[in-house]
Amino acid sequence: MVQARDNPTSIVVTEGGRLVDVESVLQSNPQIKWVQLPSAGIERYRRVIARYPEVAWTSAKGAYARPVAEHALALTLAALRGFKMAAAATSWRSHTGLSLHKKRCVVIGAGGIAAEIVRLYKVFDASVTVIRRRPEPLANADTTVTFTSLDEALRDAEIVCLAAAVTPETEQLMGAHQFNLLSKQAVLVNIGRGKLVDTDALVDALNAGKLFGAGLDVTDPEPLPKHHPLWNAENCLITPHIANTAAAGRPLLHARIIENHRRLRDGEALLGRVDIAQGY
């Protein structure tokens, strides 16, 4: 919903917010200067943001970095260890599992979540390459490159973790060609957006043994239909977009709102400022 008061100068869109509410409040209150969105992604708000460029729009990007990165690490370890198959077993049997230690990792994205994933991977002495829009090095990463070096970075990579926003540049970034570049023992983890991946190509790669496994918190389509083949892939563990739970995220969003309110009052730069041209 939209939280508002008489003659507001800012509004906060909480979880479950509807676009029509945001736009109706803006239409009725031209004095509004700032809108705080509840999510890191802005896909559902893109049109209304474009219609009100004079408003300072902020997303929650970076606010949920720790719980989401924690979930990414959990999916990485679960996919490497084959937890889906092991947990479904009804008898004691041999099982194949891999370690994260010293793996060659690629993290796609360079926001707060990606930075925290890099930090966690480095605890395991992994070698981490970050792929981002700009060439500036990301802290803790061994190498930072731009998307023009995607294929080179992916060649023989053992872990690929997607933590980027969906833009025209990143939509279906991982497809059949990219999966063929990876190590045959590679794991794909996606806590970004489902549209970063060509789903049909992922299904084919998993079934053909071109990937060791996958851990997905987001899918395309989403929700994933009941009988979609990804559910049946023994080497694909899916969680239903729960990397940031309400219990984990609510205090973090609250802290972001309070801080941005203070910054707006004091004339300081807002955290999570939306760049509609970049798409996040």
C-alpha cells in the first residue's frame, strides 16, 4: 500500500504496493518530492517513474545485501553438494558433491548484493571475477571486467552467480552459448532476476550434463508453472523468490527509509537513487 498523509512531500511504497496507488497519489499531490520503493528491482514501477522524472525515486538496492547474499551462498553450496538429490533420498547411498574452496567464480553485477556475495565467496579462497557495466574494480574481487569480456570471463568458470538488474543489456545474458563456455562441473546461481537466463537453454544444459547443477531463487516465468521441467531436474534446486524474507528485510527497509528521510531533510544525496536510463 501507499503510506501518505495530508499534503505529503514524500511517500513510501510498502510491500504489496500497487502502481495505481503510487500514480494516483502523485497526481493528487504535485508537491511530492521523493518516493521510496520497497524493492531493489524497479521493473514494475518503470513506467510511472518515467512519467514523473522530477520526483526523486529511490529503490531498496543495497539495503538487502546481507540476507540475499547469504541465500546466494546457501544455494551455491547446496547446488555444489547436490542437496536436492540427497534430501530426496530414501536409502543410504553414495553421492557426488563438490567443494566451493578455490573455485573459479564469476559474479555478474556490482551492487551491494554482488559485493557481499564476493566477500562471502572469498572466505572459501575462491578466485572471483566480477562483470559489471563500468570497469572500476569492485572491492575484494580478483578481477573486474565489463560485459564486453563476458565470454572470456565465463570460459571454464566453475561458479556463476547472477546478481544484476534486468536491462536490455542483461536480459537472457546466460544462454546456450554461455553455458557451453563453462566448466562441465559448473554451477549456476541466480538471485537476481529470472529474465537474466534463457530458461529453455538452462533446462537443456542441466539435462545434457553441461552443468553440474543450479540454484535458483528467481525464474522466468515467475512463478514457475507447476509442471515446468525445471522442477523435475534432479540437479536444480529452486526456492520461491525468498532470498529476502519479510522478517529479514523489514528492518533493513525501515532503516533505509529513516536514513533517506534524514538525507532529504538535510539536503544530502539519497541512498538507492534510481537511474531510469540504466534501469535500476
